[in-house]
Amino acid sequence: MLLTIVNACKTSQQTTSQSTTPTEDTLQLVTDTIALEIEEIYVTQMGDTLQSLDEEVDIEAFRVLPDTISLMAVGDIMMGTNFPNTSYLPARDGAYLWNEVCDLLALADITFGNLEGTMLDGEGEPKECNNPKACYLFRMPSYLSKNLTTCGFDLISVANNHANDFGPSGRQSTQRILDSLGIGKAGSIENPYTLHKINGLYVGFVAFAPNKGTLLFHNQQEAIEIIKELDSLSDLVVVSIHGGAEGVDNQHITRKREFYFGEDRGNIYEFSHTLIDHGADIILGHGPHVPRAIEVYKERLIAYSLGNFLTYGRFNLRGAAGLAPILEANLTVEGKFLSGQIHSFRQSYTNGPLKDSGMTAATTIKKLSEEDFPENQIFIEDDGRIFYIQN
């Protein structure tokens, strides 16, 4: 802002008249002894004045952060694969698969999901399977990716057992596509963690898995150091874990190390608690392909498995594997859990997740949470509302 100021500068001459009524001569003398000087000054937005535009001034700036943050989280996403052939792809661009969930997902400040597979238009390097007849490799064409941005996804985990289905080419293509969409990704050996700015918040995001090409959760000390670094740089630390044994027979939290077909799937209970001890704010689990319990530990929310969500063409969707919960969590800006909601959906083989009026996902997670964590500080209603009961 430019202001023009008129300054009146007195000369050294002074009058000695004692008269209180100015004469014509006195007025003339005053006029003659005043020099009019025009000065330009610059005023900053904060009201500071500068003599020139070259002058530096210290301005104290503050970020205005929200009181609460809403987060939506889902489990596995596999939008269709052209391997081994195109019969496993949805019609057109697959947008219809998201019809009943897209608006809800887009409502949150932060929306998270796990991308179960690669996004790749080329051939890549298909991994070898021990049993070619039961070989599940997921290669999503890039044109399906736009549904992620349409539905508001901000953070995507690429740490899972299908991240390396098509080798380095598949991993790198997936990451390039997510970058082009402006979606924060984490969990690969190339990009194990990230600092992503979302709605003015600095969100630290890291994802772990026990699989080749991903950030391994077996190295607990490395994981702790990553969490500490992200905690020092960000407002909120979001952690994704792809672990735990698979299937309906493995829905309960054992609090022990889990194995599945000889693969070490980790002690997810112990690992989650350790990460929160060192600065993580919310743990979002997936991997077992079925929902598991949720828990609050040190005022932070842990979802041990969100199961499948939108998995087209080559997934078993029978029973609990077909449940597709959307977990809504309301947090303070420091990451403390306030309240939430489990939105119940069930997958259709041809139409994606559909609203479940029976609230099966909510009642399933409620039952598991009550059985696995009787000391839990949360209460889940049958309709999926989550209340935090502080001691």
C-alpha cells in the first residue's frame, strides 16, 4: 500500500509578538517560514511502515489449524485386472463400481485406502507362481485410476503382497500414476514414507508389509526411527500395516506373531502399540481380507483390519470377505480419537460396494472388538456409531 504524506517543517525563524490575534504580516511570515515536503511511505499488511521496498521487516506468521479432523479409511482396493485377460475388467471406466460410496468418501478431510496390486499399462515383469492355475496377479490399467481422485482419496498404501506382481516396472508405474493424481503414497522400497500437505495439515504417512518390494515391518528399530522423524515434521502421523493371517478363521487378534502358509505376518498388536508409543496417531490395518477389531490405545485409534473394500473380478467375496466397511474417525489436530462411525457396505461381484441395511460390517466389528478388547475405551452401537469412553 502506498501513502502520500504532507509534512510541515518549521524554519529556525520565530515571532515574538504577544498578540493573540494574528495580523496580516504575521500570517504572511508563517506562510513564508513553512516548507511543504511531500513524502511517500509504504505500509505493510500488518501496519508496519517502510521507507522503501528494499527495506526488510520481520513478520510473524501463524497457521490456522482446524479443531478436528475427519478421516475416512477403507481396506483393499483392486479395481479390475487385465491379467491373465481382459475378462476381469469392469465395463467402461469402472466408475459405476463407486456409485454408492464415492460421495461419502469425498466428505472427509483425509481419505485412505490400500491399493492391492499395480497400475500399469505395459507388460511388466510378472512374478512366477508356484501353482499357475491359482496364480493371482493384479494389473490395473491406468484409466481406472481417475476414480481414486473423483472419490477424494488423499493417501494410498502400496505396501502389500501384490505390490510386486509385475516387478519394478509395476511398482514404479503405480507410483508415477499416484504422483500424477496428487495422491500421497507410501510403503514401497522406493518411497517408504512421505510428508503430504492436505487441507493445510502436514500429514506424515508410512506403510508397512512383510513382502518383497515393500517397507518391511520386521525391522522394528527402523520403523521406530521413521515414526520419530515423521512425528517431528508433521501435525498428524498416519500408519498403514498390511499384516496378519488371512481369512475368516483369523479374524481375532491373538496378540502373538501370526503365520499364514509359512509366511511371517507379524505380531500386529505389539507392532501397532510400539508405533503409537513413539509418535504414531492412527493405525489403519488390512491384509486378512476380513474385518477385525478396533481399539483405542493411548487415545489413538487402531483398526486391525478393514478387510476388502472394492475388489473386482478375482476375489473371494463370500461371507465376511464380502464385507466392505468404511471407517470414519474424528480426531483432534494432535491425533487423539474423539468419535467415529462404521459405515456398513457389502460387495457385489458386479456392482461394487452396496449399502448394507443390515449393518453387518458394523455389528461384526463391534462383536470382535468386545471379545478381543474387553478393556477397550470405546463403545460401538449396532448402527456403527463409535463413542470414546475416557476414564
